[in-house]
Amino acid sequence: MGNPQDMSNKLAQRAGQQTQPVKPDQQISALLKRMEPEIARALPKHLTSDRLARIAMTSIRQNPKLLACDQMSLLAGVMQSAQLGLEPNTPLGEAYLIPYGKEAQFQVGYKGIISLAHRTGEYQAIYAHEVFKNDEFSYSYGLDKTLNHKPADEPEGDPIYFYAVYRLKNGGFDFVVWSTKKIDAHAKKYSQAYQKGWTTPWKTDFVAMAKKTVLKEVLKYAPKSAEMAKALVMDETVKNEISEDMSEVPGMVIDIEADAANVEETAGGGASE
């Protein structure tokens, strides 16, 4: 396929020949239009390239910080969404394009992980839940693992535990339980921004982040499709190339300490490590 950066340069050259310069959102919209055949080949049947492009452009136009991001990282994020068949920055909470400084990071939401799991056809149920102090809750590990949870009608205080559970159609199952204290320690270890008290998805939607964390933990040894394995590889990455298989494109590590002050939650319910 054509290099999006070359396409962007051509658009910029045309803009210089016009009375009115091409706006950034118009540039990105034109690039997405040119990428439509590649996007269409990547998408599963339930999602069209036109819909994905409209969703992406709505997200970008509504968030000035995304509009200011490097166009290649933004287009790479859209392509990752396309290849996983997840809608970015919608109330579905499947995936997110999040601005980190001048780069756009792709993140899979916890609901996106659940959606990908169901697509494998192997899961009878998979979910994550929070536990409050006045819930009836007990669990035990060992040869006979058990977990019981009866939520209170009116939860009190903040969650004290988070857990994720899956049950396979063949009867196999597993779960993990993490205390909120353990989740908090995990967040501080892997997010300097959270540790420093800056605005991050960990601050704006801790519950969604915690659910994603326990889901990823319980799925470490669960059956995975190639699609789900790719999702976990592409999660929380910044990429500056477009490929027929985005999971093979090296992801960039962001200097969170320098850029985290610019992080902005998009569409609600983002989730990252």
C-alpha cells in the first residue's frame, strides 16, 4: 500500500497551491479515504470501513489533542482498531486512541478483550467485576477453586477487590482476585504518571483499568485465538508504520514522565496497564 506519510506530504503540497490551506482534520480524513481498501480488507464482517473511518474522524475532531498528534501514529492506531475489529473511542469501550504528547497510543479496553474472547467461540462466559465491603464475597485457590459473590443492593464505599472469571464451553474455568491495594500498587509500578498524580486513565476511570488488569491476568494461560494474541501484543503501543499485520510492527515506548501531563481520557472508560 502507499505510504501514508507520502500521501500526507502530497496533500500538504496541494494545500500550498490553494488559497485556503488544508486543515489537519481534512488531511487525516483524506488519508483515511485513501487507506479505505486496506482498512476494508482488515475488517471483520460486522464492521465496515466507512463506519470505522467515520468513528475515527468523530473521535479525532472532538479531541484537539488527537488532532495535534503525529499523523502516522494516529493512522497506525486506526489500522490496529481495524485489524482487531474494535471500534475506537465509542461508548462500547472496546478500544481507544489516546494522545500522549504528540503521539497517538492505541489501547484495547476491557470490553474489547471480552469481545475478542467471545469471538473465539470457546468461551461460555467471561467477565470482570468489582467487590464492595458490604457484598457477600469469598474465594479460595487450590485444587478446588471456588468463588462466590453476591453484590449488595446498595454498595458502600469504594471497591475493595476486583476479579475476572472465564468459563469455557468445554467446562474449564479459572479466575483471579486482586485486592484494590494490589491493583493500586500495580498501577504505580507500571504508570509513572499515576505515581506522580497526573491525569491518566488510571485516575479518570480506575474501575475500568482495574477490570482490564485482572482480565489480562486471568487470560495469561487461557485459550486464545490469533486475533486475541495480537490484541494483547498491540495493546498500549505507539506505532509509526502501516502494515498488513500491525502486530508485527514494532511499538514505541513513550517517555511517560515527559508526556503524561498531556494524557486525556477519551470517550470514557479507557483501560491500560
